[in-house]
Amino acid sequence: MKTLQYVVSVASIRRLSSAVKEFVLVPSNHPLPAYSPGSHIVINIAGEKPIANAYSLITEPKRPGTYIIAVRKQDDSKGGSAYLHDLVAEGDELLIDAPANFFPPVWSARKHVLIAGGIGVTPFLSYIPEFISRDIQFELHYSYRDRSGVYIDELRECVGNKFFAYPSENGHRCDIRGLLEKQSLGSHFYVCGPESLIRSVQQIALDLEIPDGYIHCEAFSTDASGKPFEIELASTGKRLLVREEESALDVLEQAGVTIDNGCRAGVCGRCECGVIEGIIEHRDQCLSDSIKSKNDRMLVCVSRAQSGVLMLDL
């Protein structure tokens, strides 16, 4: 099913830090749809090689008429964040996908513990108004460097003593193990930020025997590199080599195979392909554990092969 898209106009741009800008987006053609806490949009950038990047919506979900995103200019940007920072001005129009949500709160949780790193705080900004309005227990732990920390004053004012900041330039570090150990039964943990932070929380949770279902993660980028493998196209028998630094999506596009795609980070799910043979190394944040266990579908933008060859239903 084709993703619904909307044209939006950039109403204002505000610099939040040396590396982060805030973009306020308003509808140009049709009213913007409502969304749930944790949702993101994908911004589509046309060009010789189209770019589609996902950004969390940080507006209060109950007031969906305007979308707000915060974009960190990545040092190794493949074009998306650099384009928005360097080329987009107020009044310009952008093409976005309708909001999607792969990182919602679990409303049955007794307490929500939010752990953010850098720009990874953004999905939690749509959680917090809902938590406050429902009088739900939560706390936010935010680690950041000077150039990537955003909304610090606003969070202190809004969240109060439930907000814990760890600015690295002052030598503050979040004690992840101590944080997880002291939480009461029924607490759920949400992590967004660098892969190193996510892996650390996941490993400590494993050590503490916290069930997988109580740990929820979202990363804005995923490392798609790994051991070389081959993909075979079932329709033709043609084999293509995926080198260490390439993704299967990169190689398919280079071979002229058209694959619908959006975020290129394992979030939006648009590049899902059937797998007929081979063992998949799943790296996405979109497919459910039950789907992954069937070993017959993968997101070719980030996932790779555990076996030497994957036969794709293409």
C-alpha cells in the first residue's frame, strides 16, 4: 500500500544548538493528520539519488495542526540533514510521508523510564504532555554533549524533579546499571540515541534479567555494514555481491532493481522484501519478533545475511 504524502511549508526555523535546528511545518495542500506519542514523519528530498529521512514529531499530539521536528546535522550526513540545515529556508515546501509510529509508550506500564542520548530526546517530547495529562509515573534521563543537547530549559520547567540531565562536558554520566536496578516491578524502559547507548541498556537489562518486552528502543540510524554476502534474485537467478560497507538496498538500486524505500534506517518498513532461502540477520526496528522468527521477510536497507546467500522474492 502506497504511503500517504503531504506537502508542508516551513513556517519557521530556529537554531537550538551549534548542530541542531528546529523546523516548524504547516500544511500547504491538506490538513495534517493526527498522530500518537512517539510518531515520526519521513521527509522526501528529490534529486539524482532521492533521500528520505525519518524525524520524530515533537509537537503535542493533541494539537496536530502543526508539525515540529528537530534535526541534528550529522558529521557524516548522506545529504538529508545537510540539505535541511544548509539549503532549506523559511517558506520552502517539503514533501513528507504521513506519520507512522514504531515507538509508542506501553500504556499498561506502571512506570515509564525514558533514557535519551543527544538528539534521541525528541520522540520523548511527544510522550511527556500525555504522561502529565494522564498523571502517569515517568522520569527522563538525558545524556548529551554541548552541541547536541536541546530543550534543556523547557524540560526542567515542564518535567521538574523527574528530569535528570547528564551533560558530558561537565563530566556527568548516567549510571545505567544503577538506574535499572532501582526501578520497581512493572517499569518499562525506553531508549533512544546512539547505538552504543542502546546496546549498553540492552546488555545491562539482560544481565539483570529484565524481560525483553520491558525494553523499547529506537535509533535514528543503524549500521548496515557487516560481513559480505550475496543476494540472489529469484525471478532471474542473478546473484549480487553485498560488500562490507554496502547495504542490500544499495546493491539492488545499483543493479537497476526498483525498491520502494523511505528512511533507509530500518524504521519505516517500506523496503520490506520476501526471503525464500537463507538466514537473515535482522537489524530493523519495524518488524515484530514473531515476523522475524519466520525468517521469510527482511528490510533490505539495514538487515543482512547470517548465511552466505539470501534468495529474495524479486
